[in-house]
Amino acid sequence: MKPEQLTDLSRLCIHSITTKPLDITSAVNKYASLGVSGITIWRDAYGDYTPLQIGKMIGRSGLEPVSLCRGGFFPSVDERKRKAAVNDNLTALEEASDMEMPMLVLVCGADPQQLPEVSREQIKAGIEAILPRAEKLKIKLAIEPLHPLYADTRSAINTMKQANDLAGYFNSPWVGVAVDVYHVWWDEDLFGEIVRCGKDDKLFAFHVCDWKVPTGDFLLDRGVMGEGCIDIPGIRGWMNRSGFKGFNEVEIFSQIYWKTNQDEYLNRIIDSYLTHT
């Protein structure tokens, strides 16, 4: 069963990194003027503004604050770096609170100097360390599994099953999963794990873009929806049927698109969102 065709922008969120060349003021104003409904802010986009000022800017624009990217990067063979990562995540939670962001996305991290199992245990310990503060601030923690290509340094959580298992360990309404099609489209267990995640009320976020064929750079050559090989509408259908009611978040890292006219690029994103998401 195919999902219904998107007919409006009521569930469209755009990540600030998608239009990285735009300063935060321009991004907020342009998204809002085009009828985009939500925004996710990346921490590298603050510029000269404080999180509190950005929160007020978003409030005035009419955009809905969706999430802050990113926290995580907990593992390290160096205990001092693990403690610094926890402190940085606590800072990120305060920043999210200042912006009235209801969620912090966790790119969990990995250290190639140790086994992935060790990194996963350190990720668990890191989340345990910040969860009390997240609960107090009422900010959800969304564990994002990353493609195995990034298992060396970016994340030891690489499948939906691993993310579901980790979220289930905490058994907290404040810990769930962010599903990014770029990272999980290849997983033969994707449908079942999305269903499982929905049953456990852990579907916190849904990120969309496309996997270009061929891909020029596995980090910085993501495609606009419809430009590659991912069945984005099919995965969206699984998400919706599993109870997900949140935003469809466009998150594109692209050295190609960052060099183009950002107004034209945004118009293409909106058109592709309605026709290929």
C-alpha cells in the first residue's frame, strides 16, 4: 500500500545545515516565507546569536522548533574525553531548552581504537549520564543509527535494531530513535524495526534526503528527494502506519548544493518534497 501523496507543507521541516551558506536569520526567514512548518537547528549555525535569541527568532517567524543537532559522540579510549562529551551534551540540552527545542538528536559516536561493543557500552553510559537532565528539561533524546560506513568514528549504532535495543534498555519516554533514510534504507529488517519502534512509542524523528548513484562523497553528496535510489515514500508509509505523526525533516549535506543559489535550491527542495517524499 502506497502512502498518500503529500499535498501541503504542514509536516515539512528543514535542517539549517541543508542550506549551510545561509546565516541563521536568513534561514529562519526564508523557510518561513516559503511556508515551511518546522526547523531543526544545527549547533554550528548559531553565528553571533545565543540559543535564547535564536529561540525568540524562531518564535517570531511562526516556525515550529523541532530539534537540535547534534549531541552524542560519547565513546573514547580517553576517560577525559568521555567526561568532556557528557558535559558538552549537558550544554546542548541547555541550548535546546533556551530555544524551546523539544528534542536533541544523538549522533552517538565511536572510537576506532576500541571494539564497537566497547563504544556501545560507553554510549549507554553517556546517555545514562545526561538522561536525568533531559527528563527535567523535558527534552527527548533521539538515538540516530548511522550507516555502517560511519562505524569507525561517527557511530557504533548502525542499525535500527541496535537503536531500538538501546532505547529499550532505558525504558524511558524521553529516549527514542531518529530514523534517517540515508542511513537505514539498505537494512533488510527496516520495516520490522520501524514497526517495533512504533509499538514501543519510540519513533521520535524522520529525516529525508536521497542516496545518489554514483555517490561522489559518502558524507557530503546527499541528494534531494527523488534524485537517488531510496524509496522515501515507501519508508514514510511505514513510519506513518507505525504511528509516527511528527515532521518529515529534510537533512541534506551537499558540497554541490551549498555552492548553488540557495533560493533556487529551496524551491527545488519544496517541489521534491511534494513529489518524491
